[in-house]
Amino acid sequence: MTNYSSRPARSVRTTDAFTRSVVSALDAGAERLPYRITHRLQLASQAALAAQTAVLETVEANVFATVHAGSGARGGHDQPSLPWRLLVTLLPLAAIIAGFMAIADIGDALEADETAEIDEAVLTDEVPISAYADHGFGVFLKNNRP
């Protein structure tokens, strides 16, 4: 049976050993390079670092400008005024409460209509005696309308 758990560790050790051998070979080769080449490499490295710093500063400036964009359109304020925030918060809440109240009123009106129909049927004696004892009395009345 093959032990698969040791393969990644062995692979990491092999990769680390290879990396160390490449680094040591490059260091040994760099020591043998002539001064003109090492000087040019040093200048190129400094130019690359300077260019990278310039790019990072540009990116930071763009991010800063993007984050603060639009603040002048509101008079330099970062947040809307308190009345505006209250309106934006309370208006949807008031709409939801009004919707629930309307649903409750409609439900009450429908229940009152059903009760009125049952009362009308009972008062006009259109209901057989056995219907009074039945649990589905309201259904019976709805199905046997004149």
C-alpha cells in the first residue's frame, strides 16, 4: 500500500533543495561577473524599484481620489444630513406598517362579510337543523346559496 501523505512533504523538500542549489549557483556566478555588468545590473535594479515606487504612488493617488470623489457634490460633507437619513430610514418602515394594517383591515372586512352571510342565513331560516351541529357550517352555507 502506498503512503500518499509523505509525497507532498517529499515534494516540498525536493523543491526547497532545488531552490537552494539554484540560489547558490546564481550567487557563485554573480561573484565571477565583471564589474561593468554588476554595475549595470545594479543601475537596472534601482531604475526598476524607482518605476515600481512611481506606479504605487500613482495607484495610491487614484484610489484616494476615487474614495473621495463626489464629496464636493454634497458640499464637502461625507454623510447626508440627519433629516435625510431619518426620512430614508423611516419612509420604508412606514410603508411596511401601512401595508400590514391594510392587510389586517381587508382580513377583518372579509371575516365580517362571512359572518354577516351566516347570520343572514340563520335569521331567514334557510338552514336545515342538522347544519347547526356540523363543524363545516360556514362551508355548507357558502355552497348552498340561493
